[in-house]
Amino acid sequence: MTENCLFCRIVAREIPAAVVAETEDCLAFRDVNPQAPVHVLVIPKRHVRSLDDADDPTLLGKLSILAARIARDEGIAEGGYRTVVNTNRDAGQSVWHIHLHLLGGRRLGWPPG
């Protein structure tokens, strides 16, 4: 855990979040500023700053598998959903703990945003 990291503090339950799923390695919770009817953040429980710092392909796979499971549970899998990982400042990463955005529940435009 990194003390100043918002998501590490959510994992430690120091900050409340609307948790939708949890595994041994991952936590998923609703985004406080949703960009779609379903907007869930899927994070590893251990601190990884960004995709550039990721070194565990198994953990990255676990994030994606959990996102797909949540999409099915939320009823958006059949219609379709988007997963996004913003990496570093120019891509819009604002919390320095890798996180996957799961978005769905409506037709999503292209390009994203």
C-alpha cells in the first residue's frame, strides 16, 4: 500500500466505495463520476502505479477477467461494453494506481470521450 494513493486507501477500507466485486487480488467499485450507466473501476489490491509499471501478466489478466464477469453480472455483456486503461498524464490517468474502466449500459460513441 502507498499511503497517499486514493485507491490503496479504498482497498484498505479507509475510504468508502460502492464495491461491486472482490477477489483475492482485485477490487471493483463504481466510479464516483460515471461516464456511462455502468462505470466500474477494476483495480489490483497491490499498488502498481500505471500500465508502464506493470510486471505481472497474470494480474493484468485477472483485472480483465473480473471486468468481463462484472459486465455479465450487470447485464451489459451481450449488448457490449468498453474497457479502458488510461496510462500516464496525456492519456488522462488521474489516479496513480493502475485501473481498468468498465463502461456500458448504452451505445458508446467513437472515439471515446
